[in-house]
Amino acid sequence: MTYPSDGDLQVSRATPEDWRLVTEWAAAEGWNPGLSDGAGFFAQDPDGFFLGRIAGEPVSSVSVVNYSDSYAFLGFYLVRPDLRGLGHGLATWKAALAHAGDRTVGLDGVPAQQDNYRRSGFAWAYGTARYAGPAPVRPPGEGVVPAVSVGLSAIAAYDSACYPAERVRFLEGWLTLPGHVALARVVDGRLTGYGVIRPAREGARIGPLFADAPADAEALFDSLVAASGAATIAVDVPDAHPAAVRLAEARGLTPSFRTARMYTGPVRPFAADRVFGVSTLELG
């Protein structure tokens, strides 16, 4: 059944239960969502998820998650395949984007949509590639401990230095969701990085992977993979960070698809040289 774009679309906030359907849409697009992602996404901003419906039937989605008074992140821009090209996506986009107010908004855009995003005020910041492949068999790295032993406050402070906003509510869930393994590296009593790996529809995904130096990232990467037991893994790597690309390639992973990080305005400075893997393409 198809519908004309004649004003019948109604956009409203989505519930976690609603978002299970959107997760299925994302899986069908090849995004390979994590099995527990929904709970982690809603923890940061439960009002930041939107569905477009026609006659009560979901047809489109967008998330606009507010992290701070100055920063938000947009994701899950999806329209049911049989209803594309009718304006439902743009209408849902506009309604959802109002949730960000005057915040700078970030997103990770696929190449086919980047021109559309530019017309909506987004500017290219850097490219990202998803590296994926068989899980390398390597021993765990030295100095790696469960993140819980370091404490949420220390992890949150480190994360904040590597991201355009503080996101304690997100981390509270992300570090402890079912199946998630969160590890930290401690050298001479100092936190030098942390990472999370989670089960996905296919294999496991690493994100974030933040570290002071390549040696820290390598130790965390190998420990995360060993702890997951997954046959295949994936990590989203910023092209602008050569050491992160080298790590992914050294572990036998190859790029599968690319996106671009784009922003509507300035973001606060963060340690891009510590970002060896972004958290998620849906939440930044």
C-alpha cells in the first residue's frame, strides 16, 4: 500500500518499543545494529526519537539526541523502502530537528545523502570508514582491566575529552548493557584509554575505542576482541587519523562502506588523535 505525501503524515516521539521496528529497518539497510543498542540510545535523551506515521502505521524515523546545551546528534534517518520519494523523510527530519533547538547538530552521512545534508546546513568535517573482517586471534593486551574497576567518573572524564560533549547518561548504560564488554587500559596508575565491544546482528562491533597512543589502542583492541569471542568484528574508523587506520589494517580488517561526519556549526575542541573508533554512527 502506498500513500501520497499530502499532509497525512503525523510525526510523534517514539518509545523504545517503537524503536525495535526502526532497528529492523536499520538492519535491512546493512547497518548491523548492536543487539542491545536501543536501551543505550534512549538512556541519553529519551525524548530524542521520532516516528512518522500514516494512518497509525510507521513509515519514517529520525533521532535527534541532545547531549548538552550546545550539541546534539542526528541519526536513524530512514524511510520505509516502498514509501521513499514522497517527502515523508524530509517532513520527519524537519519535525525532529526542532528538538535540537539552536544546538550544533552532528551526523554521519552516507555518500548518497551528503549533498542533501549540505543543503540543510551541514558541513563536512571528516570521513569515516567501517573496517570489518574475521576477528584476529591475538593474546589480550597488557594493562587492560574491566572499565568498572576504574569507575564511571574516570571513564566519563576521559570520554568527554574525546567527544564534543559530556555523555554520562549514555555511558552509564553503554558500559553495562547485556553482552557489552567495557575495558580500560591503566599504565602506571593512569588511565590511558578505554573501549567497548558489543554483539551485533553479525559478529561484534567495537565502539568507542579511545586511547592516548597506538600502543594503548592496540592493547585495548586485542583485549576486546579476545573477550568477545566473536567470529567477525567491525569498527568505524576516522580517515583523518592515520594511526587508527593502520591499526584496523594491521588486524586484517578492510573497509566496507564510508560515511562523513558533518556538523551544522562549531563544536567544542576534543582530542581527535585519541579516537581510534567512533562509538556508533547513529549517536556519534
